[in-house]
Amino acid sequence: MIGFSAHTICTLCSSSSASAICPSCKHLFIPLYQQRLETCICGAILYGKASHCLACLQEPPYFHKVFAGYRYAFPLNQLLIHYKHLRQHTTEACLKQLWLQHVHHIAPLPEVLVPIPLHFRRRWRRGFNQAERLAKFAAQELQLPCVPLLKKHIHTQSQQGKTRRERKQNIQGSFSVRKPFNFHHIALVDDVITTGSTANEAAQALITLGARRVDIWALARAF
Ligand SMILES: [Zn+2]
Ligand SMILES: [Zn+2]
């Protein structure tokens, strides 16, 4: 399934295309940086002259900044759900194309990319971790190391359908660091960021052990 690279048709509309997404379908994915939105460090949209959203003002996150590529909306949300459950090469190629376009706009680059892990039981059931795939693609593209520094030692419930408070409680203390590290600037990679609770919990584990700056790289941000 994975490893095949010649595209002949567009993943979305099946028209003949040299890449996974044809030029006309590309318009369905507008990168957030092109939308000129004022955003908080957590990626939330800011209105008026606020410099931070209420949640970040009340409790500043451990991460430095979220770099999210696209809005988590149709058709990207469908592609991501499809990918999570079926892991088809064509869907992965499509997501990879969008992801690599996004990561080329991120600056400054970190010293290392670290995927946000799944608990081993969930990873085993799913057969892969989409965050790991994204981290590897970006690492290859940008010539950065990709190191699985974190471990999710608590099997938590899905964050879906939970409030910000419930998400925070659900994920608290569930990440640990696998081995000592010497990186100052780390980017954590995930597929979708919602409230940022998971990313913040993972960032906290790294900051506690000496990282000075932890960024979050995500393919999509849910609003
Ligand atoms: Zn198309
Ligand atoms: Zn915020």
C-alpha cells in the first residue's frame, strides 16, 4: 500500500493528475497562512485587538506556538478520518502533499521533530500513528531528525466530544519522556489540533526535562 509514488489520478475527483491533488481540487484546501487571520499562539482566531485568547490568558500553555496548516473542515476532515481507519496510499499521498506545502512555510525550524504518540494499545489496533507518518515526511523533506522522545503511558479515552476542561483532565499526566535528550528547540507533530490540551500536555513533559522551546506542528486546526 505505502511506497508507491507515481500518481495518475487526483485522489478527490479522479481526473488525471501528476500529483495526488489536481490543481482544481487544490483550491479546496486554503492554507491558514494565506487567510491572513490574527491567531493566538494556540492557533485560535483572535478578534479585535486581543493578543491572546481567553484560555491562553487564563493559563499560558507550555508550548511556544502552534503552526497549523489548514482548517479542519471538509474535505480535509473526511480525508483524515478515512486515512486513520483505512490508511490507503492514495489518501496518504494527498495528505503528504498538503503537509509538505505547509511545513515549508514554518520558521524558525526546530532541532528535532517529535511525533505525539498514541498509547501502544491504540497504535497496535490502528496499525500506525498518523502523527508519526507526518513527522517522518517533514523530517525527510526538511532534513531534520525525527525522534520518538515521548511515550503515552496512560490509555486515555478519546478526546472527541469533550469540553476543554474534560479534555485537559482526560489527558493529564499521560505522557512521559522515553530517554534523556539534549535538544533546546523541539517541534511536536500531530495531525489535528483542537483545544491544544494534548499538545500542551506533551509539551509540558519536554519542558520539564529541559527543552526551552516546544512548537506544535499540525496539519489541521479545528475551530
Ligand atoms: Zn481533483
Ligand atoms: Zn490561545
